Amino acid sequence: SRSHAVYRIYRGGEGPGSPVLTLVDCAGSERREDSTHHDAQTRKDAAEINSTIFALKECFRVMRSSRGQPPYRESLLTRVLSESFSSDRALIVAIGTVSPSAADTEHSIGTLRALQQLQGTQMAFEQREDIAKPKPAELPHPRTWSEEEVRRWVEAALGGRARHCAASLKRGTDGKNLTRWP
């Protein structure tokens, strides 16, 4: 989505002290490299989304440090959520959505980092791992086979039905000789 959404559910009517469940769907932050083909208005919207998310992170950071007043006035979203930030009875939970697709890995890591910043933790390790298909064990080229390896190969050929041919191999038939056969 290209905007934030706030949905409030009141229990027992609106008013001070009434229990309220506030659900916020934050628009995803825009990375500069993802917005190079956007028009000026879309880039402006993306910048505003990023500044709002930054203000939200700042409010969480100040709340965790217990120093000073969270900067609610930085954005409309943080003003709407100010009661949740200031109440001792409020419980705040942040949920992120990530993609299992390898093509979205950078976006998913960005989402997880943002959630960790809200929580006040850091990734325990920064080890990157390239995921590649395992290469099958490379068998030596038949040209490099010894006489014994050629004999074993002939015995196993055709499901063992060529075993009788192994006895007819001339002495000194190694891989080099085998690969020269027509």
C-alpha cells in the first residue's frame, strides 16, 4: 500500500479510559533504487512514508530509553498513536510481513531490521550466505581412469550384463586407451 491505515475498535464506547484496540497498517518504506522509475508525486509520497516511519522509530527509541518526550508531533501517524505511547497500560506489538521468495530477500531483511529497530534489538550476526544448488560430485574423466577402474566400469556396465566382456579387455587398457576406441 502507498499509505498508512489506522483502524480503532472501542470496547464500551469512546471516551477516556475506555479500552481500545488500535490496528495500524504501515506502508512499506521505499528504497531509493526501487523508485527510480516513479514520477515526482510518487517519489514525494515515498519520502513522506519514509519520514513517517522514521518518526515512528524515533518514538519507540525515546520510549525505550525513558529519556525525554517522544516526538509525537513529527508525523500525523505518531500523533494518532500518542495515547498508546504515553499510557502505562498500553501494549504495543509490531508485526511484519516477509516474503519467502529469493527475489524479495533484500526487502524481507529490511522489514526484519525495521522491526528490530522498533524492538530495540540488533541482529545477532551479520553473516551472508549465498544459496546455490549443490554441485554434484565431479567424477574423474574416463581418460584419467586406471586399468582397474576401466575393468570395474565394464563389469558394471549395462547393469552387470557386460561383465563377461571385462575378461576380454587387453592388458594395459586404461582410460586413455578406452577414450581412443572408435
